[in-house]
Amino acid sequence: MIDKRKKESLAILISLIGLLSSSYLLIEYYSGTISCSVLSNCDKVLNSSYAYLYGIPTSAVGVFYFLLAIIIIAFQIALHDKYLSRILKILVFIGFIFGIYLIAIQAFVLLSFCFYCLISDLSAIILYFLV
């Protein structure tokens, strides 16, 4: 079993990985280029209607989500506040559900996977289990 400090550190690391992946996708979106690994089909995923949430790129939502998670985790570590802990649990639960949803869309609707999307989605799912 992992002790609390290690879980918190790992949660920040996983959030940073998700943040980097989402940031990369957001930069790709605004630059108009989509470059992905040979093993994935980013074009199909990132150009689908599922790549947006109410007109906002899901990568921007990911950047916001992971930044917020890092901030809340950091403050929760520093302040040991139960209120922040509850907010964090709600946030990561929402991220968990959204990550599962986006992976399911890639697997069962689009029949294509985006490597960087999967990293972001899996980061949100792993974060849920750490928190």
C-alpha cells in the first residue's frame, strides 16, 4: 500500500502528464497541425465532433482540468483542508467519468485511437484511483 505522501506526489505527477498531453493537443489544435504516432489515427479522433465540448476543444478542457487538479492537490497538501479534499474527489470523479466516456467513443464509435488523447484520458482515470 502506498502511503499518503507518495500518493499525493504521484497524483501531481500523473496530473502533470495529463497536463502535458492535453497542452500538446491544444497547441496542435491552434497551430492547425496534427502529428501523431504511426500507431494511432489522431486525424479521425481530433477532427470528429467528439473533439469539442460545447464548441470548446476537449484538449482545452483537459488543460483546465489538470491545472485545477494540480492546484487543488497542492493546496490540499499544504492546508490539510477537508473541504478541498471533497472538491478534489468530486473533480477527479468527473474526470474519471469523462475519461471513460472519451475512451469508449474512440473504441466503439470512431474505431480509432489518438495516442495523446489516450494519455490524457488514462491520466484522469489513474488520478481517480490515486485520490
